[in-house]
Amino acid sequence: MSDRWTSLGMDVVPASRVEANGAALALVRGRSGLELAVAPRGEATRVLDAFEGETVAASDGPILVGPRSPRNAAALRRHLEWLRPRPLGTRTSAGLGDRLGLATVGHVRAVRAVGGASAIAPIFPQQSIREMTRTGRTPTEVLDDATWGMFAEGWREGTGADADHLKTTADIDACLAVGFSMFTIDPSEHVDSSADAAHLAALQAKVAALPWADLADSEDGLRKRLLGRSFTVEHLRVVFDEAVLLRAAAKYGKAVAHVARMSRHLLKAAGSTPVELEVSVDETETPTSPAEHYFVASELQRLGVAWVSLAPRFVGRFEKGVDYIGDLALLSKDVAAHSALARHFGPYKLSLHSGSDKFSVYPIAARLAKGLVHLKTAGTSYLEALRTAAALDPPFFRSIYAFARERYETDKASYHVSAELGKAPLAADLPESDLPGLLEHFDPREILHVTFGSVLKETGPDGRLRFKERLFSLLRSSPEAYADNLERHFVKHLRPFVG
């Protein structure tokens, strides 16, 4: 098959070459960039019907050459089963979010460098609805970009696909329709963090107002099940006196009802398609106590919800793109408690959200969760794109940084971050040689992280995108530079979880 491509002068990407189901497939370098080539074996020419493109004749049969289009990506996933997202279960796993759609090759190399999918199960297509909105991407584009990256790098060990931080049934439907396999439900809008500081009378009023019909329960039923009871879970002793129970119910009762509704919708819409659910309560103001975790897990179980991972709000701060902020001894105690509860009620995985660059946390989580852990990263791949741009075109990176400083106070509103403009140097004050070093410092790093949406959407007076086109041009013209930065950076993320 490769001879047929060569005879037509096709420049094949070596790692992409594969034969399966009666055809040879590869990416080839064409005039307009990378294209898909499909060469049927013998008489199996009907395989070409699934793809779109131009069919050219070779001495030993036709070859279709087509664009990296949504239709061809979907056909590729049907033809090569290892490119189709699948549930990963409770294996140690990592989500490698990609805001630009260009990072998968580097992500694949990092996973391979630590032992491949047998060491840590990867999720290459992962993006939240919030990030899709800010980057102007669709669920189809997120899935397709990862598909082409896996295919280009010859990845054949499977992947999940995480539709992250979903808040509505419409979000579920949009991601299910294109083939996502993992659905992370974010009920943060239904979590009442004010319950943490509420007095008993206020808690009683909050609990009385819960949507008891949606919970298939009553306040009396809840009290009979849990009030005054003590539960031993490994080293933990969870005691539900009235204040503890009412606080847990007031804080998370509406969230439990929302997750149950979303789960029922997902299972009905998915039908026979295998999917898995993650529950995320990490984007809240106050930590999830062990008693609150116990309440959420026991109530979800009572309502028939099944989930593969849960992201509690840990003590301390998991901010975007920087290491953990807080007392590591307290965090260790917290992770040990949540891990014990995950083993008791599941087993299911603890999910580390805002998990990028938490290098002091990884050994703790790996040891205490005993493999039942999911690491979720996103914006750090964008920061590595900026690192690449800083090396390739320092003046351009300087302009991005200056704009990010202008946007930070507005863009930080939807994030839990603590960077201060006063602690980040002005762009004009730095020599070019110091620009890449900004990514090593807390305040500039967070400023660059949370302003990604504004950077990618900003237009100039002529209506053209001010930064996005140049950034993409740099990364596409130097793909190995970006892939090398990603591989180096993500090996540091993944290695602590590999036994």
C-alpha cells in the first residue's frame, strides 16, 4: 500500500500509516497541508464510500485523498475502533484538555513516555462547555481535533472523551451526539455554600425548602436514615448530629437532585451506547467535608445514580495553572478521608479538577487514592503554546501578555484565582530574553491562563483576529517545538501516578 502512495508522489506521515478492515490509511502532506489518504485492498473499494475527497488512480487500484473534515474524522473513528472514545472505568486516568486543538500529538507522546495506556488511561478529547464557548469551538471540533492528532501520531491504545462541566441537558445532548463517552456533571449553581456559616434555624429553613419530590424523599425520611447515626469508614468516623446533617443537606441537597436529573437524561438519551458519569462539586467557595461527601454519595446511590469519579472541593486552593496553595499536611488528611469514602461507596475515582501544575499534590493523591484517581488538566497546554510562541516570536508574545494584563480584572471573575496585576511586571519593562520566564512566575502565569478566551477572540480595527491567527500559524509551522514542550511538561504531570 505504501508503494502505491509513493508511486503517486505522496509524502506520507510515517506514524499515521495503518492497515485495517480492508484498507490502508495515512495522513499525507498535500498542497493545503495534511490530508487523509485511503487505499482499499483488492476489491474492497466500497470502503471509500464512507469518506469524502478526490479519488485518484494508481497502478494497483484507486486512492481517495480527502480533507481533515468532520465527515472524514467520523468515518475514521468508525473504521479504526481505537479512535472511538470509550468509558475507562476506574483505571487511573488523566484528561489532557486542549483549548487550541493542536496539542494531541504532544499529549500522546507524554502518555507513551510514562508507559502508555497500560500505565495511565488517557482522555485526549476533553473540554468544558465554558471553554468551548470562550474558544469558539464545538463538541465536534474538540473530538475531531483529538482524532486527527491521535491518528497522526499512530495512537492505537484507546481514549475516553470528556464533556466537562456540563450544566444542562442540552449540553449533554450536544456532546453525546458526536461520540463523547464521559459526562462531567457540574451542579455548582445548585450548591449553597452559605450553609457553611448558617445558624441552625437558617439551616432548618433551607432544608425544608429542598425539592423533596425531585429527591424522592422527605425531610422525615432523611432524618430517619441519618440523624444521630455514626458510620465508620476505614480510619474515619462520620457522625451526623443535627447541625452536621442539616448543613450537608442544605448545602448539597439541590445539587444531588440536579445530578440525578442529569444522570437520568443521559442514560435515556444514550440508550445502548456505553457512557460514564463524573460528579463535580469542586467549583464552590467552601470545602467538601467528609460528612458532606458521605451525604452526597449515599443520596446519589439511593437515587440510583452510578458514577465513575467524583471531584470534591478539597481544602486549600486549586487555582488555575499553578501549584497547590495551602497546607499539604491538611490536604493529605483531606485526600485520605475522601479516598476512603470513594472506596467505600464505589469504588470510584477521586477527580483532581484544576489539576494542572499541582506538582506537590500528585504524589499525595497517587499514594492515598491507591490508583483510584483521575487527573484533569486543561489550560496548561495553552500556556505551553504561549511558551512556544515566546521562543519563536518574542515581540508577538509580548503583545499577548500586555493584552492579557488589560483583560485580567474582567476575565478572572469566573475563576478562583489570586494573581495580582501589581505583582506582574509590565510587558514594556522586560527584555526579550526574559519573556519566556514569565511563565515560571505565579502572577503572570495565572494572568495569561485565565485570559485565553479574550486572546483568542480579540479582533483588530480591520475585523481580523488580532492574536489567534498568528499564534496558530506559529504552532503549525513549528509543530515539533510545541509537541516537545508539551511532552516535557506532561511527563512531569503523569509520572507520579505511574506505579
